[in-house]
Amino acid sequence: MSKPNLEELLQQKAELEARIQPTKNREAVEERKCETRQKFLASAYVIKLAENDLKKLGKELITAGMLESRDCALFGVANDFYVADSDSLALV
């Protein structure tokens, strides 16, 4: 039996890598979908804890340093409120 030469081995390696890559890509896509679902559910839970008061939640996010001034409108919080408020929402 003859020994495979380096070129044949490199060709086999390239073929295997070409077969492996689509599987890696599918797994990465599935992982991102799971992470997105986790974030969605966690966000829904936080909104529920805030009793669906997005303005109150927005103020808490500002206090926690998690809301940028450009996002204030999403929570109905005025940009001028962007100074930390001492009346924070206790979510726990």
C-alpha cells in the first residue's frame, strides 16, 4: 500500500473543513436564536415586574446606568430626566 502524499492529505483536510463549516454555521445561528429568545423572555419578565409601567422602568434603567439618552423616548422618559433619579424602582 502506498503512503498518501502531502498534497492528498491537504486536499482531504480541505474537503473535511468544507463539510464541517456549514454545520458550525447552523449551530452558531441556533445559538444566536436561543440567546435572542432568552433576552426577549427576560425583558418581558422585567416589564411584568415593573407592572407594565415603562416610564417607571425607564427611570430605573437610567438610575442603573443602562439607558442611553437616545433611548429615553422608547420608555417615555424625557431627555431632561437623564440625571439619576433617587426614587428608583425596586424590582426584587
